[in-house]
Amino acid sequence: MQVESNAHDLEEEAHNRLQQSLYPEVKRIACNYRNGTLILIGTVSSFYARRIAEELVTDLEGVEKVDNQLVIARSSEPSG
């Protein structure tokens, strides 16, 4: 199917862009594409990394919306 092929191509292109990041955690983000929306899934350590990931894929042709579902992990700081 052409739609599935396009979705796969967009996911692959998004993945390739994330792989070019200097941030190792951004390279581990998963991408799913459905009906014009690219979904980013994974965990990052900061709002900055979350934003960087979104910026890398936001202008892909065929992506109408980025659904950034990345979770920001809380660092465990010693108490007391």
C-alpha cells in the first residue's frame, strides 16, 4: 500500500534526522507516523532535549503535526 510505504519512509527520515543529533538520548527516540502526525516516543533527561528532538523533525514534508510524547526523566538527587 502506498500510504503504509509513505508512513514508513517518513518514520525512517525522522529516525535519520534524530540519529544526526549530538545528544545520545535523542538518538534513542522512536517515531511513529499516522495520518499526517509524527509521534515521538521515548525518554529524555531535559526539556531542552525534548525540544531539540521536535525541532529536528518538525519540517519534514508530509508531517502536518508533531505529537511530542517524550517523557522527561527526573534525575535522582541524593536527599539530605
